[in-house]
Amino acid sequence: MSKTKTKVLIIDDDPKVGWILSEGLSKKFEFVTARDGIEGLQMVTTENPELILLDIKMPGMTGIEVLEKLNKLEERPEVIMVSGHGDTKYVVDSIRLGAAEFVNKPFDVQEVEIHINGVLERSKLRKEVTQLRGELEAKSLHGGFIGDSGAMNKVKEIIEQVADAELTVLIRGESGTGKEIVARSLHQQSSRKNKQFVKVNCAAIPRDLLEAELFGYEKGAFTGAHKTKQGRFEIADKGTMFLDEIGDMPLELQSKLLQVLEQQEFVRVGGIHNIKVDVRIICATNRNLEEAISEKVFRDDLFYRLNEITLFLPPLRERDGDIPLLVSHFVEKYNEQYDREFGSFSADVTDLLTRFAWPGNVRQLENMIKQVVVRGEESIIVDLIRSGSGSLAIPTVSAKSQRVESSESGAVSDSYSLKEKIGSIVAREEKSLIGEVLHKTNWNRRRAAELLEISYRSLLYKIKDYKLNSIE
């Protein structure tokens, strides 16, 4: 299979320029030509060249004016200015406006080839640097996959199995469990790893702007659309699109997303032409999509199309064996970042961290460890838990009920154990919250479990353990 030639757009009113270069370099490059600036700007969109050879002096729109308009595009090709004798006064302006190099007329074909190769090589290196930065960001995000619990090893195994399968992946799990890490890992382990990874948070962009952000728009499509803009799907072409919080996508946009999934094409806002893309789509949500379907706010056909591969991320409370490893990682990370020398946590605090429910999952744990490292006081852990979501803590089963009963009966303990004091506080708060939620839901245990963000089985166990009943 022959290698695809690099496409070069020549914008020059002199037809000899295109003919000379095509004759001398057609084996290495594909040349397309435009006779003036207006035609050239149109061909940038239709031909998608990697590089432009732009004449400075042309009738109508000058090369400098063309370059200024090219700079208004979100992404533009590299530009080499072509300058005739006496045009050197424009060279400084060209470089200031972002031209990579300039070539004087009359030119030697081999000299032009050297300039083109040099500019393309530098462009390639810049893209590689950007890609490497993205990979480093993916590795550093929440510490990557820290943990060796059975649950996390299963997640890693599934990622390895489906990363290069070109199937749509739906990542489900609570907020803060690391869904973006999984999406980036799927991308990095796929054949698309050297292409763009584009993330869009469907819940963070106003619904009236989300369509334009995803699919782009044509000039004049709406008030303020002063130029044509590519959407995220076009930017992600040949790469991966990560749609976070897909459950919050407006219903009216879901049909357009379904078209991309099924036909790999769409129409820009205000446009009339279909745009083809080759994009692997990964989605994530912490919403119950089945409930959203029953409530008529999520399309069932889109759900089944997204659900080719489903990956469930366990909450941190279901892999508490990983917590000491995560704590150690975050301590090391923020010691280095903030030039601190915080040591390890005491056994009692480590035990508390392991037994806490972590409703905010890894994100909450990381933020808490960051505060401790910066302030250098492990004692603030208790205050952070109580002031945050301490009522959702899950103490160990042993002696828990006894501590609650002792506390409620007014008995005074002679123990000064931090571990016991914290356990008593946490258990009392947990029992109080569970009772409050059960009362609020008229003892609908399944609804209460959802509000508490714990499993139905865990709730039944706690009701029995705390001796709660519906007549209280």
C-alpha cells in the first residue's frame, strides 16, 4: 500500500509556481493551487492541507491579509511565505503573524523541498511533545491506577481486553472513582494513541452551547458566529472522543450523537453538508441510565448503542484495601509538589481512613491528604471527616453497637484511644443519618440505600446492627 502524500496548498496568482513545484516534487507531495486569497481560504477548509505556500503580493487580498485570517481559525496548517524581490519589508510581519519560514523568488525547487521538510518535521515534533504531555497528564491524574485489590485488577484486565476493540465503551460509577483515568487508559492502549484524545463534559457546558461545541458551526449560523468553527468531533477525527456525564446530555442532542455512532457523520450547526469522521467514542456517567430511560429523558436506542461494552468502577469503600497505597502515593505527590516533609500517618488515623465510607471516592481522599500534607497536621483528619461527609463513615463491625449504646446511655469511657473515640462519633452520626433517611423515605429501603449511596444489602445489615425499626 502506497504512503499517502503530504498535501500542500499553493496560494499564488502566478500559475507557473504551481506547475514548477508539481513537476519537481510531485513524487513526494500532492500540490493543490489557488489563484487568489479568497479561493485559498476556501480551499483550506475543503482540501485540509498540511502546509501552505503563500505568496505575499497578490491582487485583491495580500498574503499578509490571508495569513491574518488563517490565524483566526482554531487550527491552521503551517505556512511558508513566498517573497519576490523587494518584498523583504513584509518578512518581519509574516514571522510575527506566525509564518514558519519564507522563500524568495525566483526559487530553486530543491531549496523549497528543504524548507517544506524542515517545517513539517518541526510541526511533527511539536505534536509529539503535546501527545507526551497528554500521556503524562493521564498518568498523574489521581495517581493513575493505584491499588492491587481484586476489584481494580479486574478493571485493568477489562481495559486490556477491550482497549483496541474499536467498540463504544460506557464507564459507569460514582463521582470521583476515576472514570476519566479509565477513558485515557483505553485510548493510550489502543491503536489511536498517537491521535487526539478529546474530552467534553456534557454537564459543564450550557445546553444551548453544547451542540455547537460538539459539532461546530458555520459562519452566520447564529448571532456571534463570525467565522466557521470546527466542533470537538472534527478535532477528534482518527482519535478518541470522551463524553463525560453522558447522562446529562439534552434529549434533543441525543439523536445527533446516535447518528455519529451509527454513520460516523454529522452536520455542523447552520450547515447543509455531512461531515465524515472516524472517532472512537467512550462515555461515562454516574447516573442511573435505566431510570433516565423510564423517565423519558434518555433515549433507549442510544443507551443500547453506547452499551456495547460496559465497565463498572467500584467505589472506594468497596476496595478499602487500596486506601493505604493511595494515601502513601498522595503523601509523596504533595510532599514533592509543595516542598513538604510530611511523614506517614499513625496507625489509628490509617485505620480511620480505611474505615471511612468516602462518598467522594478517590477525589475526596486526595483532597483530604493534600490538606494534611500542606498543613503538616494529621490530627485535622477527624475535623475534615466530621465537617465533610463523616455521617457516611463505615466503622468496623466489632464493638460498634456497644460504643453507640454506651454513648447514648451517657456512660463515660475511661479510654483515651483516638481510635475508639473516633469510632464512637462516626457510629453515632451514621445511625442518626440512616434513621433520618429511612423516616424521610417512609422506610422504602431501596430508595434510602440510593440516597445514602450504599448498597441495599449494606443498608439491611446496618438496620439490623443498629437495631433500627420502623416504629422509632
